[in-house]
Amino acid sequence: MQEKEIAIVTGAGRGIGLAAAKRLVEDGFHVVMVDVKADPLAENAEALKQSGASVEHHVLSITDREAVAAFIAALPRLDVLVNNAAVFWDGKFDEITEDDFRTMYDVNVVGTFVISQEAAKRMERGARIVNVASRAYLAGYAHAPYITSKAGTIGLTRAMAIDLAARGILVNAIAPGLIETEMFRSLTPERQQQLIALQPTRDVGQPEDIANGIAFFASPRTKNVTGQILTLDGGRSMGISLY
């Protein structure tokens, strides 16, 4: 029997990360689910195992270089890394603290860099890295640290794609728009409605929509695609309203 390809998904305890883990299992991967929070990671991973899914889970902070290196070194192989872990909060520009700004950048960009660099040491030709950025990198209201971090994720994706191309490691990114996750639900109902009103579709995407995009870049069939950004935002990035 052919050995399963192994995919790491960070931020896999819920939302987009959990949806990505489920989709990659369906595509035949053994998925290593990673999150900084033990719950609901363990609960959701166990539920997947009970359903017959080929998964395991690990509590890990992607900003802890030593822990990340040890975790990746212990894997028998590594074919796909999905960098989904991130933090988010609202904040008007003149009210943001320097600590808030640094914390978000440290997790969303530096953490992605750390685990990607360690992963690349283990990866062979044909491996894939998928970064989950955000449509927010184009700009938005009261999101300066998040916008900056996700613009950094886009830049990092392109830089990694160039630097790793000669080794046959492909690097791409997904830029989700308005998705019904805990981040979205953390906003006030008024803010949620404001954002929905800006959508040409007048709808909110689901984590499974983003998981499908991740699966595209994670597939071994997508072997001539690198340095690309796939925007999945219900048309919001067109900058118009259809109503």
C-alpha cells in the first residue's frame, strides 16, 4: 500500500483550519492537526478519528522555534503545510497599542515564517505550502495590524515561492473574504451587517469554501502553480456593489 502523504494544518482546532483538515482527509492525506489551544483541538480531532479519518493532533505555538523544529523533525515525512493559524481583533488606528500590533504581526507573519522555514528543511521536491492570508490585505476599516500582517503574508508567500522554486517546493496563498468563523462572530451584530452589505453576493462564505481552495493548492496535481494568490471573497475585491 502506498504511504499516505502527510499534511500539517495549523489553527486546526476550529473554523477554516478544521474545515481544511476534513477536506484534506477526504483527499487521502494523513493530517496532522495543530493548534495553540488544546480545546477544541482534541475534541474535534477525536471526533474525526472516530469517523475513521487519518488524523493526529498536537498542541503547538508556531512562534516557538525550538518546539516547532522538534515537532517537524519527529514526522516521518512532510508533503503539505497549511499555514492557517492567526490572531485577529478590531481596533481603530489611533487606539491600537504597540503591543497589540507586535503580537498580531508576530503570530500571523513571524509564526508563519518560522514553521515554514522548519518545514522546508524536511520537504522534498513536489511538496506544497499553502498560506491563509486574507482579502483584508487590500485594506479595510479599523484593522491596521491585521491588514499589515496579511499583506506581510502575501509578500512572504511570493518570496518563499521564488526562493524555494529551485527545490521544487510550491508556495501559494488563499485570501478569504468574509467567512463565518469565530473571528466574524466576534464582531458586533451591527458590524457584521455592515460587512455583509458590502458583499456583492450579500452573503457570508463558509469555512468549507476556503478549504476547497486550500485543497486545490495542496493537490499533487497542481504542480505548475506557485507564487499565486487565490481570492475567495464573494466578489468583494472587485470593489463594487451590484445593488
